[in-house]
Amino acid sequence: MVTDLLAQCEALGVILSPGDNGALRISPPGVLPDKLKGALKAHKPALLKLLTAPEPDYLSDTPCPICGSRERWIWLDGRALCRVCLILDLAPLTLVRQGWPEDREEATQG
């Protein structure tokens, strides 16, 4: 999963960012193992979608049941929805329509 790749890069002290013309910038270069480089290449479109999307509105106390992310956006109707699932189109439409009730309470309290 893309979030796992980002976590692996972070653990190695590597920062990923979008580059020019659809490139994926890796800083510092030369730190990544070949297996991780291959995984980044294979998932480059999804990584770029995630890296170029707006930041989350807040971090939930509860991980997403689908992707494990705690990043949430507050939707126009007040629902708190998982940022990663929406960006990567992981959540079935029925879940997106329902939102996560516990997050709605967190969003209004936080």
C-alpha cells in the first residue's frame, strides 16, 4: 500500500516530493534499497496523487478501517472522511456517503 511505502521512506529519513513533469523527487538520493525503489516506481501515480493533494484538516484518534490512515478532511456537510481513501479511491461509495460517526464528533470537538 502507498502509505506503507511512505512510512518506509520516512523511517529511512527519505523525503518524497513531486518534481517537474510528473517526476518523483527523492531526497537524499541513493539511500533507498533497490526493492523499495522498484515499489516506488510501480506506485508512482498513486504516490504523486497523495503528495499533491491538500493537507488533512485534522488527525483522527481512530485509524481508518480501510487504509489505517488517521488523516481526515471535513466534508461540506460536516462529515469527516478519510483523506487517503478519497485520494486513492479506496473507500466504497457507501462508506463515503455514511462517513465515520466517531470522526464527526472528533471534528466538532477538535
